[in-house]
Amino acid sequence: MSRISTFGRGGVHPQDGKSLSKDKAIEYLPLPGELYLSMSQHLGAPATPLKKKGDRVERGELVGEASSFISANVHSPVSGVVSDVRQIRLATGQNATCLVIKVDEDQGEDPFKKEYPYKDMTGEEILALIKDMGVVGMGGATFPTSVKLQIPTGKKVDNLIINGVECEPYITSDYRSMLERADGILEGIMILAKTVNPEKISIGVEMNKMDAVAHLEKKISEKGYPIEVVALKMKYPQGDEKQLIKAVANREVPSGKLPIDIGAVVANISTCYAVYEAVVFHKPLIERVVTVSGDGINDPKNIIAPIGTKSSDLFAFSGGLKDTAVKMIAGGPMMGFAYSSEDTPTVKGTGGITVLTFQDELLSAFPCVSCGKCVEHCPMGLQPNKMFRNIKWGNYEEAMALGLMDCKECGCCAYSCPSHLPLVQGFKMGKKLGRKKK
């Protein structure tokens, strides 16, 4: 570890709540009786279902085919029978086609134990395999990884930056993965490096995870990999791509531009592990580590669960909900999505489920007092107060002119607002209606 860094502008320091689950080793969820496997598990067009009611599926079988360039394949996490094909509502509020899979009690032998030779694979062959295996960004954005790694002609990658920040409160799935799955993560990073040929590789990890920093550095030294671990000061939202690039590489992504425009590619820690499994074992992205935590959970845990697991099964394995539980959030309290049904399934981007209690709930909203705290804490240098006011008045074009599309919806403004205004919800609505006006 050569330096300690962070991004400069804005940000907040929420209570991280990680002590509830940070010392809980990863456990495997007992096989659920059924899964709700969504065809919309990624940014872009939904996958086209390849199965109908009554069809058998095998573990790892392709059951949903990518339907466009920005889309991703979906594979069955289990062997079983499709008992229904229906529409469900995901935690994001999006309606999606879902295969309901009745799970076989006997899953047979693990089909993903065999290691395949990959050292001599070209970058193009690796990208094709990553695409076939349905790997997407697992930090929450779920952008198809094979698309992200296709570097445009004329661009080059100076910095491959691996996101081990996990600054969202309560969630510890990446942290536990760094401690327990470091070998696979590092191998996945080197596989990614073969596709983008970076000049430099860095892993950013916040200083509340110094044991993970030390563990990664030890493993990197043993393997002789050209990877630097950068310890970062604790500040939210450092896990966002633009803030992470600033903290690690001291470069800023201009408004309207992408990280590749300044020579950077960012990948999440769990994505690296998924790439490792996809390339080494030809294992599709069919399961992931999910943190189930919050003051409304009796026994917070880090759980490896099949994609499509219902919240009710995760809660039951985590000791159930407390009587004081009032809100379920897919993700963390800053950027997650509140939802109401315990039948809501996990998707590829579900790194955590947070359950809050009465005392966690925000107070009622009051009129803006023009204190300027939202401006002070915005990491993008925007004016949330003015944007929100224009959206409230229906002046969507004015809000767009103030930089609404640069808003990352990180929640720093809402967190710091003494009037408890629903700023992020307003910005989400403003973006949607502003696009329609164009």
C-alpha cells in the first residue's frame, strides 16, 4: 500500500452499519423450493425466454437469450421444472417476465468443477465467453460486462480500476469476498486485463476494510501480479465510477463522457470473481453473495444464493424479520430500492437486502430552508435545490440545463437535507419526464 486517497468534492459520512455482518463468513443458502428467475437482470433489453410452462431445465442451461447488443443471457441456477411463466414486479418497480422454477430436491453432481485451459485464449475469445456466460456488472449497475470491455477503436486503457470500495451502508458481500475468495478475484482481474491491456491495474478499498487490503496485498505479492491496492479514506459515494477514478487515478470524467474517454475501465470485485468462474470453469452467472442485514433482521448474514431466490427464503435463513421491521430495501439505504413483497427475487445486481426498523425511518418532509447543504455535499458539483424546485414546478428543461443527467442518484443531497425532501425520487422522475420532453 503506497498511498491513501479519496475524491475531493462533496460526499457524506453515513453510519455504515457494517458491524452487523462484517464478521459473518459467507454461507450457502439451503436450496429453496422454487425460484423466480427474471428475464430482466441487467441494464438494457430483457432476455427472450427460451422455456415455457412444463419444460425441464438443467443447472447452468441457457433459458433466456440476450435480445440486443445491450442485453445479457440468463441461465438456470438449478435443475427443475418451469411451473409457470408470469409477469412479476422487481424491486426497482420494473415489470418483468419471470420463469417460476420448481427446484429438484436432488441436483446431482456439480457440473462446474472442471477447469478449462484459458491461458492461451485471446482477448476476443475471453469476451465471447463472458458474453455467453451472462456476466454483468455486479456492483448494482448490471451493465453487460462483455460490452463494457469492448474498447472503441482509437481508445486505450491507461487504468483498470477494480472497485472494492463497497461504501453503501450495511452491505459486506464484497468485503467478505475479498477475504474469502481473493485467489479467484485476482485471477479474474488478470483475465480482465487480458481483454483491455491496461498500463496499470489498481484495486480501491476503503480504510474500514484494512484486513482486506492486507490480505489482497499478501496474495498479490505471492502471485507476483502487477496490481496496486489503494487504501481510500471513508467517504460516500466513493464506489461510484467517477468518484473512484478521481480517488485512485486523480482523473475527472467530464460531463457527458464515459470513463474510457479518459483511459479508464472500472470493474466491481464480484464481477471479477464472476469472470473468473465464467472463463476458468465455464460457469454462468447463476449465483452470488448477498448480504442480508439491517436492524430489522434477527441474524444478519452473507449468503451465497441462487439468482432468483425470493426474499422470504433469505429472511428465513437469517433468523427472520424482527417485529419492528418496516422497510425492505434491495441494496442499501442510500441508493437501494424499497419494495413491499417478500416474493421479490434477487437478480444479478443484488449485492444486499437491507431491512430497516421504525427508528431508521426518515421524518416527514418540510419546505426547503435554502441551507445549501445539498449543494455542499453533491459529489458532482450540482445544485440539487434548484433542480428539485424546477422539477416540482414542471420545468424539466431547466432542470436538465442545470445538469440533471449528471446526477448519480447517490442520495448525498437527501441524506444531508434537514427538511427531508425526497430529492432523489424527484430527480428520477425529472429525468424520465425530461427525456420525454425532448
